[in-house]
Amino acid sequence: MRAPGATRLVTLVLLAGLVPWRDAAGQDSIAAPSTFTLTGQIVDALNERPVISAVIKLPELQRFVFSDVNGRFSVPEFPVGTWEIVVEMLGYHTLEGSFTVAEGNGLVLRLNPDPVALEGLRVQSRADGLLERRRRRYPYRVDHISPQDIANAINPDPVAIFSRYARVPLRSCYWGPTDMPFGCYDRRGRVMGMRVLLDDAPLLGGLMELQMFPADHIHSMDWVPGKGLYVYTRFFIERLNESRMRLMPFDPFE
């Protein structure tokens, strides 16, 4: 889910710097390398100044880099094609979208300042702060389904709420004698098993068990592609607010 005020990055089509070569018949052809070093710069949309230490996430490739003191970044061995990009920096709206690139081009991505975040006017509970910091520290994309999303959902089924807001294509699993009608999801053509955690503990029944859980008992959810769906109950949030409990970070190498 896109955060409030998030900027949608339109698709950018960047022309390749291609190298001509001669085939066996002596005809000129064009060869495009399969990987190259992607370079770019993150700047402030208002004053064009470089944005330092912004995190550039490539969720589908499970990679990330940070911008340097000049706002520049580079990603070696980057595959030619169309990929999703997410750029985050405290004090700026999140920038996200898809782009098509090839060798010979650079990206200039402009972040719009977020005055509310800069002025620190938003009041957070201890639990909300812990959850937000965990999401921000994870180097890849995390889709957050907020309490407002759950409260506004017409369908009270938690699985339907998750599928709608996280835009996850659920599908059946056929593993051995067990047929789970929506226990897996499609990730770039691969069928992946769906791991579900309730209050940071594995839910053995997965989505089938989550479907029977009352939606009004759920505070929020975090969808971490490749790791699982984290579901937080209102009781768990109360414990975080009233105690000194800490949250383990999402481990990108788990």
C-alpha cells in the first residue's frame, strides 16, 4: 500500500546506448548487454539540491543502495528491463513506480518534501513508532495495511483486506495431498508459499486460519514480500504501548 502523500513515479523509458556489431552474414546488428551499472541521482524537487542517504530499493531484485553526499548512487550488474523502484528518505514523500532502463543512461529522481514529517507534528504511540521504524529499517519494500484501511474495508475477511491493499495475486497450492485454495501467491511467475505471522509468531494454518480471525481484533498488517505477512492484534499493540517490549527487525537475509 502506498503511504498517504506518496508520490507515484511515472514509467520512464530510457533509451539504450547500444553497440553495433556484425553478424555471420556481415550485417550490422545491435547487441544489448544483459547487465550494466545503473547510475542516478536523488535531488530535492523544490531546490534541486542533492538528497544524502536516501535509500533506493529494488524490491523485485531484493537489492538496495544509498545516495552519497552528492545524492548519487550506482547499482552494479543491473539487468536490462522494466523494474519497480522505491525511494525513501525521512522528511520526504516516498517515491515509487516502474522504469525501463538499459546501458548508457542515468536516472534523476526528485523527492517532494514532506513538511509534516519535517516539523514533527504527527503524534505516534510507542507501538506505532516501533512498527514504523522496523519498516523503515528494512532495505526492501514493505506494504503497510493501516488500522484505517481495516476499519474502512467493506469485506470483513482479513484475507480479502490483505489481498486488496497489498495487491497480492493469491492462488491455490497443490503440494502433496493438500489443496489450499489461496495458500500461495504468484511472484514474477513463481508460485510461492504464503507465510503468515500473528503477533510475530508463525500461524500454522496460514491464510486459511487467518480468514477465520475477526477483523475487528486486528490492528494492522505488514506485507514483506519474500518473508511473509505480519498481522498485529489490538492486544499486541496494547502490550507494546504499555511495556518495554522490543521488536526484532525484519531480517533481509533470513
